Amino acid sequence: MIYDHQSIQQCEIEEARTIAAQCGLMTVPPEMIARMFRLRGTPLTPDAPVAPTQPKVDTIREQKDKLRKIIKRLAAQLIQESDRTLDYQSVYYTLMQTDNVKIDQCTVEQLLARVDYLRAWIEKRRHG
């Protein structure tokens, strides 16, 4: 089919009709919708192979930041469950004693070990 001097495949028109129905654009000709997708660089071709997306891999810094946030949440949970008999200073001091490293200088492995340590500490306080 020719629309506005461009060849549009029947499968593109059918896909455009589906999109129009889903979006409530029944007054817009499906050929025009297909043309708009082509102009945007995303033609409506349902049989086109989909490129696999690569999973996002966190950088070391992002991993450390996420682990520090987890540690902060676990420390807050531990303090709350201790009825405030513990404070951040004592929790972080205890964590630092495990490997003699401040939290901002820890490796990913050390941060993971601290997460495990805090989880075990919380479980121990809960179940004695």
C-alpha cells in the first residue's frame, strides 16, 4: 500500500490498527500511525528480530553504595529492635572491629560480610 509516497506493508497497517484501538485513536488513519512510527525510526514490523538487551551491570562503586544502604537499614532495624539500647556509633564500631576497616574504605567482600554479620546479629537478638 502506498501512503504519502511511502510503501507501507499490510502487517504495519494491522499493527497500527491494534495500537490505535488500544490508545483510543480510532479517528487517526492506521497508515498515518505506521508512517509516524517509521519517521521515529521504529517501524511497525512484528516479524523483525528483537535485539537482546544486555543486563545492566553495576560498577564497584554502585555495588558498594547499595551495600552501604543495606547496612544502614539493617543497623537502623537492629537499633529499633533493641529498644534503643544500641546506637549507630556502637553498631558501626562493632562492625569496624570485625575487620579493622572504616565503612568508607571497605571492599565489596567486606561489606557483604558486614551485611551477613548484621543479619546474624538481628536473628540472634530475636531468637536468643
